[in-house]
Amino acid sequence: MNNKCSVCQKEVEKHESALRLGILTGEFKEGTSFHKLIFAGYGDKHIRCSPSRGQHIVHPNFKPITDDRPRYNKLFWDRFEVEKYQKIYTDAWVRLQVECGKGVEADLNELDIAL
């Protein structure tokens, strides 16, 4: 399937898909599939091209990114909200990498995710 990033227009592989990450974080209704989102008109993008999501991934295998928009930049958020979203997005990112066979090193028991 041809899946071009709506931001940079380069091919989006499964392990770098912001839509797939969003499904794993619970952004979409339970049972929503990637293909349903594409059919409904959602454009996919690289996680790195979605700084509002990507900024919350804190993992040694993911180079940190910043969302420069003040409304979304986590540096302006309450510490507890930042911790909450960092856990949600990091856990989902690790799960996505594992599902795609990327061999991300992590203790999945510590991450509290179900594979």
C-alpha cells in the first residue's frame, strides 16, 4: 500500500506511522483500524512529522523532538500531564516497534503494555 506522509510527502512505514501510534494510544474509538481511518480520509504522517505526538516519546531509540507551537509544547504543561502523556506515547511507540519487528530494547513488563 502506498502511504505518503501528509507533511513531507515521503513514504510512511508501519513503525513510523502517527495514525498507527494514535490507535495504540487510544486516540481513536476502540476497534478502529488503520485502514478504516485511511478510508475515512485521515492522512497519515511520520511520527517525527507530528511533533504534538512525538514530543511525548521518551526512549533511547527515539531522538527527542519539540513541538514549537506554544499551545502544544509540553514544556508549558503541568508536570503531571507531561508524565501521563509521556507514559502513554512511549508505551505505544515501543509496542508499535515490537509489533513491526524493530527489536526495540525495553523491559515490556515495566512498560505495562499487553502484546
